[in-house]
Amino acid sequence: MKKTITFLSLLFIGTATIATAQQQGKKASLNEDGTISVQTVSLPENYYNQEKTQVFDQLWRFGEPAHPNFKNSRGTTLADIDNDGVDEILYGIWNTLYALEGNGTILFQKTVSGTILLPPSVADLNNDGTLEIVLNTGGVPNAGRVYLLDPTGADLPGWPLNFDDHWMINAPALADLDGDGMLDIITGERVGSSQGFVHAIKMDGTPINSNWPVEVAATPAFTPSIADVDNDGSNDMVIAASSAGMYIFDNQGQLFPNFPVVDPNVKYSYQSPMLADLDNDDDLEIIGSNHGDAPGFYVMEHDGSYKAGWPIATSEWTYSPSTVWDVDNDGIFEIFMSDRNTSGTQGVELPVVYGLDPNGSNLPNFPIEKYGGTEGVISLADVNDDGALDVVFPSVITDAAGYGYIHAYNMDGSGEIDGFPLRPRGFTFLNGAVLGDVDNDGMLDLTANSYTLTFGAGVDSTFVSVYNLNVPYNPDRIKRNGYKGNNTREGFVEIEEIVGVTDFSASSVISIFPNPSKGILTFKLPQAIVNANLKVYSVDGKVVFSEEGNLQTTSSYNLKHLNNGLYFVSISDGKKTFTAKWIKN
């Protein structure tokens, strides 16, 4: 007998008063029960007085009717699924997944069971040089599935998976949880408000071991994060479960001591934690935000305690994961959080994007103040080609004509970048910007998704808008891009720039085994590399071993002469850089 589901069935429904004056717009906010409230507001002059003509070229806009209650959120996915050297745009609308070429034409479209709520995750799961597409569905009707697709959009054998038609609540995380050198699919299943499961699934559709799935006492709060939290040489899974608290399971499905961490004043709905070593102690911290009676930003140690200086109280809660990166290459992470700031006097700008150091102190020139707030993905990239990273984020506001906002601010506090905000049709609320070169012209493009709300007066639509930012495309200047920063959604962030290693792509993963080891460095690559450049760095950025030549998919090196400790392994083929941590003990 199937269990009855009641979830956020009114998600993205709201009421609004029709704006009658040019200076009026609309502001959206996500309620705790999952509904969207939309109110008519008076806009500050710098909102309603902006030209609709774009400074940057809008290359095209693709739109289709949206589900009446659910709108795609979190943005697009960019990935070169057909292996032609150019990224396609993957985008879900209602019950259809589209793969769009850089000129706006459809490479393929795939009709699925259920409703697509978050973008697909993409990686080469089995190291065969071909990308796979992993997509969850849920919503209405109650026909949730986990899809595993080839680059043409066809189901791989044995897929999709059906867990009693339950809502598969998140964008899947793709990571090597069991240490076998291949990526697993880690995803949440909502059974009811007081029960859920997290699955860890191999490419053949079977659990990674008999201890999975693991059970949590509430709805799994969106995408889990995967990394070696306690530095024991094996990966762990971190997930927040709505009102049931924070959970950490090891790869054998065993709950960490002191977990779940439950605070009766704290809830984690719609939230996904990030993992990073903020204090350089070789243990990872858990970084995110919460709502409930004590909304705020938190950094939690792997033993369940809060890091000194955290949590930080906020007036409102956010739907967004944090964005973490070492923006100034000093070996110290910066943390970016959003606040929707739905309270306060209309027209008054309030803090909406926070930049924080690991101790919870504001970075210089932060927070960024805007009217209305933001509740979407924060991306970090150099969008104006000045050599410095910028902060890119959406808004909860539309103007009277129904156009939204994508903002980009200089990190140095000099304000909004010339040409921004971009003005896509509809709300950018709950979404974000994803950057790349989708038309292969050597120039940086920005993709954004948005949606309209007609409140029964017409057909709601969702859109993909693509803009040419008129600066050269440099993938090394895009650091955290889209939902959870990359296409694997694994939520793990490493310090790499201090050792001369660039950020890796979704398919660029080294599997080191065993790890830790006594001095024999053995690694597996997604593919053999001709004319590779292998470097091993110490934590202070010194090259302690290097070699050039051809590498097979599996290689071993005797590095027993090195001191015990943490090292970074970097392998470059001239286009991609493969990176990983290695511990010698």
C-alpha cells in the first residue's frame, strides 16, 4: 500500500495586487509552508527608472508554459554533453528536460514522470569519457523518479528508479562515496513530513552497500553534501532534515556521534549545506543557513558544535546554499550568504548579500544592500575581465512591467558593475546565474532562468535568457557557478589557488586509493592523458614532486621520502586540471 504524500502542494502560489503606477513592482517571498507570497511594492527610483534596453546583448530567450504550482528553480546546468567542445544548456520546465544549443535550438527534449524542480546534475559517473545526466522529479502528480540519462536524453538500462512514487526532493549529488573510483548518486526521498530517506546509488541502480538508504526523521532538506568530514580517509554524507536537525552519516550508513544535532528553534527546509576546511585543521566545517524561530547563518564543526563566532542571527531566512571560495588567494576561505529581507520600510535598501570570514566577521564592503533582498544562487566569477572576482546574484523583485534583475557587484565595494543589472523577463527569485561560452564565440555568456506569475489571468511561463557579456571567456575566472558551485552538486570546496591549482570541472576527478597511504601515491583518472604535467604540492604551496609524460588511467608513485601530512595532487593536460587531496601517514 502506497503511503500518502502531502508536501508543499501550494509551492509557488501567491496573490498579488495589480500594479497601477510605473514606480510599483512586485516582491516575492517563500513562506515556511512552501507557498510563495507576492506583494505589490513601491520601488526605489533606481529600480523603476532603469532602461529595459540591455547594455549587454541578449542573444536569445527560450520559454515554455510552466506548471501552475511549481517553477523551476536554481538555474540552468551547462555541460558539453555531446562532446563537441561547447557547453549545452540543460533546463527543466514542468515535466520536460530540454538540452539547448548555444543558438537556442533544441538538441533534445525528454518528457519525464512528475515535475522537474531543480536542475540536473552532470558528470562522467563511470570514467568512460561520456557524461551522464542525473535528474530528480517530484511535485504533482505524485510520480517522483530518479533518472539517469545518456547524452541523447535516453534512459540508461534499469532507469528511472521509482521509490513508491515519492517526491525525490533535490538535485542529486554526484560523488565517490564508497571509494571505488566511480561516482555515486546521492539523493533524498520524501515520505512525509516526519520521515525521509537518503539513497546512495551506483550507476547500475543498486545501493552502494546494504546499509543504504538511511532514514531521517523529517523531509531531507534538498541536496546532500559529500566529503571526508572527519579526515579518516573515507567520504561522509551531510544532510539537513527540516525540523529534525543536521545529520552526518559515514559511507557505511552509520550516524556520527552527537548527531543529529537538533535545535527546537531551528529548521533547515529547502537548505543544502556546504563543506570546507575553514580553519586549516584538516577537518571540515558545515556551512549554511536555517529558518524557524532563530533564523541565521551557521558554521558547525564535525562534532556538532558551532564554530566560534557562529551562528549569526538574521531577520529573515533564505532558500539558498552558501557560496564558499578563497577569493583573494590568501589560503583563507570567504563565505557568501543571502538574506531576502522581506521586512522593513518599503523602498529602503537593507543588507542582502553577506561576505563573511571564517570567524563570522563582515568582509570589507559587505554586506551589499539592495531593496527587496535575494533568495537564489550566488555565483563568483570575473564578469568584467578586470582580473578580480565579482558577486553575481538574483533578486526577489520585478518592476511594473514584469522584468526581474540579475545583479553583479565588484568585490572591492565599488558598486554594481557597468551594464548590470540584467533584466530578464519574470522573477529571477530562487534562481541564479550560470556562466560559460555557450555559443563558442570566445566571449563570456550568462544564462539565467526566470518565470512569470499570472495568478490565473494567463499561462505562467518559465524562460532561459542568454546574454553576451562582451568580455573574453576564460574558464579559470569562473570559480563558483550555479547551484552549489558546480555540476556535481557535491558541496565540497577546497583551497586550490594557493598551490597553483585551478578549480576542476564536474568530470575532472582524481580518485586516490588508499587515502591516506604510507607513501605510495596511487590514483585513477577519468581517462588516459598524453603529455601530462603531474605536480604534488605541500600545504604551503611548494612543489615537492613533479613529472611530465603520458599517464594511464591508473598510476602509482613512490613518495615515501615525503614527510607525513596533507598534500595536493594536480594533473594537467593543458586544458583541464585534475586535483585531489592526498594524506601521507
